[in-house]
Amino acid sequence: MKILVAVKQVAALDEDFEIRADGLDVDEDFLLFDLNEWDDYSLEEAMKIKEASSGDVEVVVVSIGPERVDESLRKCLAKGADRALRVWDDAIEGSDSSVMARLLAAVVRKEAPDMVFAGVQSSDHAFAATGIGLAGELGWPHAAVVNALDYAPGARQASLKRELEGGVSQSVTLQCPAVLTIQLGINTPRYASLRGIKQANAKPIDVLGLGDLGVAASTVGVDASLSRVRRMYIPPKGRAQMIEGSPDQQAARLVEIIREFKGA
Amino acid sequence: MSKILVIAEHRQGELRPVSLELIAAAQGLGGPITVAVIGANAQAFVPALSLPGVDEILTVASPFAEFNPEVQEAAVAALITELAPAVVLLGHTVDSLAYAAALAGKLGLGFASDVFKIECQGSDLVATRAAYSQKVNVEVDFPGKATVLLTVRPAVFKPAEGSASPATRSIAAPAVTTTSAPGEYIEIASGNDIDITTVDFILSVGRGVGEEANIQQFRDLAETAGATLCCSRPIADSGWLPKSRQVGQSGKVASNCGLYLAMGISGAIQHLAGMKHVGTIVAVNTDPEASIFSVAKYGIVGDMFEIGEALKEALEG
């Protein structure tokens, strides 16, 4: 019995960032990398299922990216994942989420898990597309924005809730194996223990190339993607009027704003 | 611009507001517009969708009254095959998240999600979306794609208005063997707690509050100021305030709020969805680049604890 958790190493921007000379992305010198916030929750959900099961459940994490991604995979291993896979080839550079879905589908066919989790979205590019794109590639049952899950390892059916807009959820039952995109708040992610961090170093991260997955180089990269970046730019600043001065002066102005509102 | 296909959304018998926004976005592109609505009771939505600029309304009869991702995907795929539209517009909503990417991948369509600007530059369709916590905008195009599927950010385009009498046509959704069964809707219970959609002055705290013990300072401040204490998602997810106090896309919309004081909230797009309409927004954040400042009327770059304390003293003094 196996659960595959697809994770992403995301980038946040340093305070004073610059756009790259080609105008297509932020200069990598200004990017701070970390595991995507949503993926903490999907990994935790897999770990909860593993720990609640009397049978043998293997949790495998997979990510696509260059060597720096190993750091994020180590973090997952430190939290209890059994092993990690990293997919990379220089030809993948510039791929969109549809290509990521195609690559992950090849990994799923190879690993044959009973359940696949992915985050609802990534915090950097936020396409919110990879998980459901993966389900489409596989032709598997799927549900998006899952905020509660009842699933016994290996079961043919799962019950879940998907989080809708406006404080409403909907209950759903679906057949398994399935691909679920996991929403924030579904659980409380753990921190890695010192013991876990130590053990993570002994766990394997296998690197898979296109050949290992049987994926042709012509089906990855920007030319195989469904969109192409034309330019990235810093949008004009918003309209907030800044209140300057000492905290006391700023607070005095806030009191004026509050009294003005209440008087209105 | 050639043909545009708009997929209207509904839930529990109500047309979702994004549907009219999508029609407005389509009007802006200036091509013939077909609006499709899928469901067992699709006919019921025809009057509300009969808007100027809409050339045809297609009601697609399916066995299910409510959204089902597999039925929706198959129905939209069939419409794309039949109509060969240049652009297909969906809302960037939870329903679309359940099938849009799968559909785009299978049909090899041009695809971008959460777009808030769509334009034609020469013969190219160009869509704009944001990245890195709204700190940059990204223009994307779709070389060689005959059909482009876009999911459009809600509450950006002003809903289409007016009335017209477009042609209507009824078709059947393709038969699909479904692997999932959507069930009942569950509303977050607010219990005896206040309904935040009704209040006019909100003090809202976000991740900047740091830890649960720090909530009390802002509870006290809210009481002194006569505001209702609310929060962004991470605070409710952590259980530091009840889910019924969460403002945003998956929480509640501050519908009747006139003054919104956001402290330690960076302004994720999902949070902005619940409050950016408020007349007077004041944001306090340590990060001068935080996107909350792009919707705020007044901003303070500073420490929420320090400002909070000074504000409480000033209100008491």
C-alpha cells in the first residue's frame, strides 16, 4: 500500500528583488526557496493515514526540479516520508504545470500508488493546475480543494469534503485510487523532530531522468507548454496613502479615521 | 476576435455572480459570445444570462442538478469540439479547479488560470496573471493554440448588465460514467457567534500575530475600538479564532463593512476577495511591499503590536 505525495519547492521574493534581464522572471539571486505551504498539509495527511493503519503503508514524496529541490525533499523525509523521488532534466526548464502533470503521470505509472495527493496550488505561481492536470493525464478519479478526508489505506472508496466559497463545504464520495488536491487547514502539520532530521539523511532520494520515465524530450519544456511567458513586470503601486511618524502619531491619525467613520 | 465560449456557474439553484463577470470579460474581447450552462435545471438560468452581447445561450441537460467535475469536463469538451471557439472563459473558482486543468491538458488547449486581464495584441491573445504573492504581474500568450482556456479571477470584471433576447438552444450532456458522487452542502456553523457579514467595523488580524497568546491584545483593542475581531485564514486554521470569523474567499465576505483595519495581514488574493470592496481599508504591516497596501486607503509600515498598543492608549485617552 502506497501513497504518493507530489510536492514543489516554491520561491518567495527577497525584499528588493529585480526582474531578470530577459524580462521573463525574477533574477534567481532574489529568490528564497522553501517547501510549498500546501504540501506540508498533504504530506501530513499521508502521514496520518500511515500512522493510523495497522498494515504497511509507504509514503513516497516526488518533486520536479534541479538539485536544490533535494533540500525540500529532505524536509519531507525528516517529517516521516519513507523515500523521495526527484525528476529532472535540463530540458524540463521553463515547463508549465501541464508538463509537470505529464511527468508526474509517468512517475505514478511507475510507482503504482493507491492514492496521490498534491497541494491545491503553489504559493509562487499559483496556477492551481498540476494536481488536477495529473488526474486528467491518468484518467483517475479526482477531487479538488479537499479539506477533510476519510480514507483507509487500500480502500476502493474515500469520503471527503471539498471546500467551496463562502464558508460552505460539500461532502463527496469517490472511487480510489484517486488524485486529491489538499487544502490548507485539513490538519495541523507536524514539525520535523531532531530524530527525524537525523534519519532523513539515511533515506534515499532517487533522481529520475526523462529516459527513466519514458518521456520524450520533445514533450517537455516551454515549447510543449500550454502557455508562454511574454513578460514579467512590477505592477504600479497601489493607492494606499501612507501614515508616517512615530507610533503615537500614527495611532492618533488612526483614531481620527475611526471617529470620522463612526460619526459618518 | 472569433468565437468566445463562456461557461456559466451555478450552485444550489443560484447563478453564481462570476457568470456575469465572465460575460463582461467576453464583451470586452468583442467576438460572438456563446454562454453555456450545464445541469439538470439549466433552463432556469436563461433569463439571468440573457444579456446584451450574448449571441446564443446553450442549455446543456445533464442528469445532475449540481456540479459534477466529470460531467462538466465532458460537456465543455464536447462544446469546444462543436463550436471551435478561440477563447473559453471559466471562473477561477473551486468548481473550475476540479476540471479545467484536466480538460486543457487532454485537448492540448492554450491555458492560463486566475487571469485578471485579457486583451488582443495584434493577432495574439494575451492574458495577465500575478505571481509571487501578487508582487509581480505576468503576461502570457499561447503560440499556435487555436483554442485558449482561461479561468478568470472573480470580482475583477464588473458584472454585465441589461437585457437582450439571445437565441437559445438545448442539448444533452455527453453520457459519462462518474467515479465521484457529490453530496450535501455543509455551511460553517457560526453557532452563537456574531455574523461577520453584518458588521460595519472590523479589526482583522493575520499571520503577523505570531502566536495564540497574542490574540488577546487585539481582542482587547477591538473591544476598546468598538470593532469586531476577525482574521485571515492561517489564524482560523490554527484554531486561534473560530472559522466563522475568517474573512475571505473560503470564509465570509465583509459585506456590510465600511472600515476594515487589517493588522499583520499580507493580503493573499483569497483574503482580498472578502474585503477589498470595503470603503475604508487601513493596513498595518511590517512589509512595505505587502499586497494589502494595494487595496488599502491608508497604510502604516510598522509593527502591529506597537501600533496596536499606541492605538489602544490613544482611544482610551
